[in-house]
Amino acid sequence: MILRSQLRVWLLTFSTLVHSSQPSAPEPVSAPLRELPWGQLNFLHTTDTHGWHAGHLQEPSYSGDWGDYISFAERLREKADAEGVDLLLIDTGDRIEGNGLYDASDPKGKYTQDIFREQQIDVICSGNHELYKKSSSENEYLTTVPNFHGNYLASNLDILDPDSGERVPLAPRFRKFTTKKQGIRILAFGFLFDFTGNANNTIVEAVEKTVQQRWFLEAIHDRDVDLFLVAGHVLLDSPEYNAIFKAIRDVQWDTPIQFFGGHTHVRDYFKYDSKAYGLESGRYMETIGFMSITGLSTGGKSTPRFLHHTNEAVAATPVFSRRYLDNNLYSFHQHTSLNSTTFPTPHGRNVSAMIASARKALNLDHRFGCAPSNLWTNRVPFPSENSIFSWLQTRVFPSMISDTARKDIPRLVIVNTGGIRFDLFQGPFTIDTIYAISPFTSGFRYIKDVPYETAKELITILNQEVPQVFDFPYDIAARMPVSGESYRLTTVSDATSVFQDRQQVPLSSLPSDGEDHDNLTPGYTTTDAAGSDGDDTIHSPIKFYKVPNIFETRVGFPPSVASTSSSFSSSQAESEPDTVDLVYVDFIESYVLLALKFLGTGYAEGDTEVYMEGKSLTAVISEWVERYWQGDC
């Protein structure tokens, strides 16, 4: 029998070792776990996996791969079938860009498309990363959409057909289906936030306009619906989802609605009203989201064993529950009551083998050097010794950012922290490492002979003390690309972490199960709209620190002004250069030009040139590692 108690805590006590599916992955560490809150209708949710389908090969808590997830889903389906309940799988986009398994292949995604399709997903949609390039959006249209046989939905996304040039929906606008066990009638949509950075072969319709279109209004007027399901690469608490919620409620005031979100890379849960909730399930295959609903109207193909009074349960307000699972085999084994022998399915094993084969073909374990220590994006202050941004600022860029033709010209180098996507762990620095840190192909550009009095003001303009968000219209910093950690995560730059509601926060109290949970491993400690019991694994908290939008490095300056310290003296002013080459990562060119315009200059795109023959940021980093980090790991 599936128990619905959310307070019971298990401590993993396997007598045999749990070996990760990928040969180089670490073994997961045992930890106390909260059980899954099974219900009448249950969901598994992934989002923002960004190519991490081999799992995290240097982090035990997240070492499960896509094959392990397939085995997990298949075992939970068996469990659901035995109990007479339903289980659906959801994915809300950004499956590409961010890991060598995707980015190192030619063409990109050569292996991951076949790996990803092996999971049986019931509702899937696009993220923004699928749309940055014409090639990746066409891959979605020609390959991924057909792979999921009508389950891929694109409610506000069109594409120009590669053959005809005609504007067509990327995928069906919506889907209506009935669950196999409970007979729950579901009307599903797949949305993307109001994204404007897509390639010109795709069209993202604003959500507020989409919900006014005839097809949408006709769809939501359907009275034979037990649940509206809105999957989207959208913030849960956003104008887009609020518009969808309002549009449905204007027509159907009490039909339950389940939202699934993405994009912000956090674990989050949001309440719209007593019958409408949303779930977001993290990033990078760190998290598998679990969601359940009990009390839905149903055709009643079978009765869940835990519903002792079915009529009363259906008539009452539905009960929504959530859990955020750490993606590792310890967690999967416990939640399925299986072990290393009985858990893997043949299908899951085969997909893990596909991943290992792809990694070998891509030579992802090829070593550039050996990192002597961990370097963090947000777990330490910036600047500090163990900050990855300080490492780039003080060691990598001064040695590597130089154009042969202008090597004697002082240069002010500006890079966005959002270009660095992940932490750097002590040990082998491989091809896989460089794609994990920065999967982007951005090179460097520059504007020559910019007055230093102007150039030195850019860092202030681009790092105004405002939230690091995407498209607020009222200032420049608000439009900067998001930093390595999600902008929804509130952090501070001193030793005391301060958080807002619904964010990753220290767990204030453990469940009252009488256990003393000492020596917890660091990890996610989430507080959201339902409280602080959402994480399946009980961890000790990790502090996160705010980082700026932009950091700068002064290269070729006189020693007295080469420091990036904010302190200033008259002797520095006397030795400041009159002009500098303003060097920046090409991805932020529009923001740099906007800031220069704000400062009263007339610089435009025509004034910019390629720097270092277009060498990429990732090439700069890997060459530095090869030069300075040789030795045994």
C-alpha cells in the first residue's frame, strides 16, 4: 500500500554499495529521506536539464543519469498501476546547451536527441535555449516533436517550415487526454515565456495575446475537463502564468489547474488559489520533481486504495503535494523499495550504456590539466580566493587576453558572470569540465581607444543595484543576461544568508520523527509556498552569495591602477591611461553599447571589431589550464 504521510523520514541503510551507472560518476552518499506523497494523480517533472543527461560526475548527490531516471519512471509506473493511480511525466524545456554530451558533438545534439527520446514523456514543451539558433529550433521541429508523438505542445510558438517557408505551429497547441487508471480528463497546454532572443525562423507569441485567441478560448470552454495542465518554460509567479490562470478562471472558476514551470533553475512551488498550484524542479539534472493531486473528479476506472471515502474526497477541495528529489540512485532505490539488483530496468541500463558510449566517442574525459581546488560561482563571496570569477579576473585574463596587434595597449576586459554557468571542482579538468563551466561559443570583441574616463564607468552602469532580471524596461542592469545562479535566488555578499519566500533556504526544523540527524551532507534546503518539507533528502544548508552582472579585469595597466579595488588615490589618477581598448564577450555587446550611449558617447556596432581573432572564452580558459595546471590529480 502506498502511504501518503509526508512526515515520515527514512534513513538509507543499504548493506551493499550503490554504484552509479556512469563509470566515472561518484557513488551517492546515504542521507535521511522524506517519502513521496503519492496521490490519485502523480507527476514526475524535469526542466532545464541543459544536456546533463549523464548526471553529475563530480557530485554524488546528483550522479544519476538519464538511464537511471528511465528505470525510476518505469518502476514508479509499475507501482502506480498496482495501486490503481496514474503517473504522468512532464518536461518543460531547455534540454540543450550546457554540457559536453550535447555541446561537444558535431552537429550539436547528435547523441542527446536519441538519448532523451527514450523516456516516455506525456507533456513536453520548448525552452528558450532551443530557439537561440535556427539549427536547434529546426532540430526541435523535425526531430524532437515527432519523437514524442503528439505529446510535444507549443501553445504560443511558431516556426517557419524549413521546406515551405510557411509559418506553422512548432507543435500542436494543446492536447486532451484521459488517464488510463483513474479516467481523469486532462486538457494540457505548452507555453514559453515572452522570449525575444530567438532566431528569426521562430515566432514567440506573447502569452497575453495567445490567451485571447479563438482556439484557446474554445479549448478552455470545454466542460468535460477534470484538470487543466499547463506545462511551460515560464516562471511560476509571472505575468505570463497569471494571465493564463486568469483566463481559465474567467471561464471555469473551480476546475483544478496544475502548472509546471522552468527557466529560473530553482526548486519552487506556488499557489494561485486553493485549486491551482505550480511546481518548478531545478536545473541540470540535479532535481526530479514529484507532484501529486488527490480529490479530482474522475470517470473512476479504479479506486485508489488509500481513498477510504472516495465520494467525500472528490467533493472536497483537492489536495496538492510536492517533493523535490535529489537525482541519485540512493534516492531512487528508497522511493521504489528496490536495490541495485532489482531497481534497474533493461531499458534504463541500455540508455545508460548509450550515454557511456556517447561520452567515449566525444572523448569527454580528455584532460587539459588538474584543478588544485574547488572554485565556486556563488558559494563564496566575490572577490575571494575560491571564487571562480576572481580566478578569471586575477589569473586567467591577465595572462591570456591580448591581441598580438595591440598587445602594448592597456585593455579593460568586461565579462558577464552569466557566461560562467557552473562551479569548477578539484580534480581532472576535462573537455566535459569546460562545457559545464561555459558551454557558449562567445568570442571577444573590442572598441579601440575608448577614453578611460568613460570606460571605467561602465562597470557601475552595468552593475546597478537592481534585481538581476531579464526584460524590465526601466534600466540597463535589469536587462543584463542572468548570472550563473538564478536571479530568483536571493543572496547576500556577507557571511549571513538572507532569503525570500519560496527559495532555497536553510531548513529551520526537521520533521518531528524523534531522530537526531547529525552530519548532514550540504545540499538543497528549500522553503516554498507549502513550507520547508519539500526536499526528499534532508541536507545541511549551503550559503549563496550575490555576484554582480559584470566583472572587469585591467590588463596592461600601470601597476598602481591595475587593481580592481574600489580604493583610489591621487597617484593612481596621475598614472591612469588616457585611452584603453574596451574588450568584452560578444554576447553582451548590445548592453555595452547601450551603457556607452547612456554615458553620452556615440559608439555603435560599426565601431566594434573582433579581438584575438575571435578566440572564445572557453578556448581562453582551456589554454590557460593546459599552460598552468599540469600535474597529477
